[in-house]
Amino acid sequence: MASGDVFDSEAKSPVVSRVNLFTMFRLGLFQMGLSMMSILTLGVLNRVMIQEIAIPATLVSIVLALPAFVSPSRIWFGQISDAKPMWGYHRTAYVWVGAAILAIAAFLAVQVMWQLNTAATIAGGWVWTTETIGWTALLSLVFAVYGLAICASGTAFAALLVDISEEDNRSKVVGVVWSMLMVGIIVGAIISSSLLRQLTPEANIATLQAAVNKLFIVVPAIVFGLAIAATLGVEKKYSQHSQRSALANREDSITLGNAWAILTASPQTGLFFTFLLVMTVSLFMQDPILEPYAGQVFKMPLAESTKLNVYYGTGILIAYGVTGFFIVPRLGKRRTARLGCVLVAFAALLLGISGFSANPAFLKLGLVLFGLATGFLTTAAISLMLDLTAAEAAGTFIGAWGLAQSVSRGVAVVIGGTVLDIGRKLLPSLELAYGLVFLLEAVGMVVSIWFLNRVNVTEFQTSTKQAIASVLESDLD
């Protein structure tokens, strides 16, 4: 990705067509597909495994978090796509191959899940036996492959966005694609809900298996098609990778060890990345428990609980436009982010309280508010992140942000499932057990404010430039 971060300011390279608005939206189809897949894993599989199959939530959360924990491979995949074109393309072929593998892996994961259920049924309930251990290990392996496929296709796609954009239109490209990510959540929830509508709480395992299998054939096939439609012909027409790559040697010389040295050189960098980690963990802790929460506490059928993501995604979409155009210019980035943390904490507590009402309408209202607060916070945090990115090593900082986001989301999934299991054992009701997860989210948001208040952009820019100069000088020595 480093090659796309250096521009020929004297325009000596051949003129390449500028990406238009239609192509931006077409590129967004890929991100839309990835978010549809996240609905299948975190919106459907987690509920089926936790509630219908009764696998311990801690184990489910660890397995579902594996795609996030293989995210360090993003650095390797990025370097490979820079250096070794496949079928004549630096990015497109990697996107397509990765999309094909993740679609196949998603279907295989479901088949392994049914075998795990059979092994548990034979054992008379969930216990550790040779069969359950074996199928759990295989399920973990499939999810790791699924995660590697996402890393390969996602990293190549992100590099393609850099290759086809200029400084003056890159924010537009990213903004459109990011919005399509939220559209994918809504569309994925609607498709999943429609394909699972015939299921009732009394449905037997055979009926459930047939419906879920169909879902995991239809949606992954759509996602693969979207990946092709999104990128077909784009690299050939718009990419400036070959013209820019010769100018990228300076940043390419920054190795993983040097990148870590730069990221840790400034106390401000550590403070801001700690804020990002704590904020992201707190923001996504409810991911593995939301659908089971709807099923066990609110008695909602699987199709209806899957559609809850529509309310969450709608809130985020509204917040993106309002915050970016009206709130941040008036309040400033750090004040907006601080207010966003408070709003997320309030919305999380509201979600926890809604369980005591057992009213699905209360839950849906809470999710809309949580989506609004999430969009409010993430817009401000990303804007602040761009201020805290040194131009001389932009790829290094953006790459580290992507890695931090993936790892912290994985940690959030594990924490959410583990806290739920602890709450079930120690607390007298399901409402309190689930409420404990939402309470911990609110506390995490308050903690993230503490780190945010200590971030100083000016000090960061000064100390980071000194660190980059020092690292590059040591490389020359």
C-alpha cells in the first residue's frame, strides 16, 4: 500500500483517468459484500451456536474472533500485492481469489458446525469429548482460513483505493465506500431475515439446518459476485500503481520493526492508539451477544433478531452525514469524539435496561440510538486519526490503525461472550447477565475519554516527525 501514498507533484507520469462518482459507488459494492458476510457470522451463526445448539458463549466468541486475530497477515498480503502481480494485476486478482475463498470457507464453517452439534447431541449435551474437540478444532481452522481470505481481499482492495485516488478526491472515495459498508449491514440483515422467516422458535434442527444452509449458499454467492462487479476493469483504467511505485522506496524501507519504533516513539501516539483500542473494544463488545439477547430475553425468532441490524445500521448512516457536515465543523474533532463516547455509554446502558421491559420495541429504539451514537463517535475519531497521521509515513499509521481495529474487535467479541458466561453463572437472571456486558461497554467508554483528554495533536506531529527522521537515518547507517 505504500506505493500509493507518494504522488508525482510535477505530473511527469502519464495522465490516468480520474475515478468518477459511479465508479466510487461500484467499488463500494465490495465493502457492502464484506458487511453482509459479517451479518452471517456475527448475526446468524453466533445465535445458532449459542442458543439453538447451546455451545458455550465463550467458545463461540473465541472461534468467531479468529478472523480478527489473523489480521497481522494484512501486512504480508499488502507487500505481496505490491511486489507480485497475479494474472497481470496487483490488486484485482487478490480481491477475487480472496472473495472466492471466504465464500467457500463460510459455507464449510456451517457444515462443520452441524457436525459439532451432532457430536454434542450424541454426548448428551455439551461436554468435551474426542469428537467435540476434533470438530471444534476444524471449525477454528475454517474460521482462520476465512479470516485470511478477508485479510487478502480486504488489503488488496484498500490498496486499490489508494492506487486509483488523488489527494484531492481520496476522502470522497473513502466516504462513499464506507457508507456502502453500512448499506451492506442493512441489506444483509434484510436478506438473512427473509430467508429465515419461515423458522419458528419450535422449529426442529433439520428445518433450521436447511434454512441456514440455504442462507450460506445464497449470500456468499452474492458477495463473490459483488466483488467481481465492484472491481472489474477498475485497476486497468484508473490505477497509478506502476507510475507511483518507483517513488515509494522511502516508505517501503520502513520495516515492521521500524514501524513499531515510530508508533511507540511518541507518548502521544501511545495515548491515541490506546484510546482507539479501548474505544473499539467497548464499541463492539455487544456483537456476539446481541442476537442471543433478543432471542433469550425478548423471545424474538431468529429472522426477527437478525433484522435488528437494520435499526443499528440506519442509525449509523444518519449519524455519518449529520456529524461530518454539521457537528464536527462546529464542535471540533476531539470535543465531538468525547461527546460521542458519552452518547455510546448512554445508549449501551439503555440497551441493558431494555431487557427488564422484555419489550422488543424498546430494544429496537435502543439500537437506533446506539447506531446514532456509534456513527457520531466513529466519524469524529476517524477525522481525528487523520490529524494524527504523519504524511511521511501515512501507510504505516493507517496500516497500524487497521490492525488495531481488527485485533480490538476480536478482543471485544471474546470479552462479550466471556462476560456473558460469567454473568450467567454469578447472577440470578438472564437480564442481569446480558446487562453486565452493556454496563462494561459503558465503563469502557468512560475510560476511553480519559485517554482522549490527554491527546495533543501538535506534540504528536512534532515528536513523530523526529522519530521518522531518526529511523530513516538509522536505516541509512
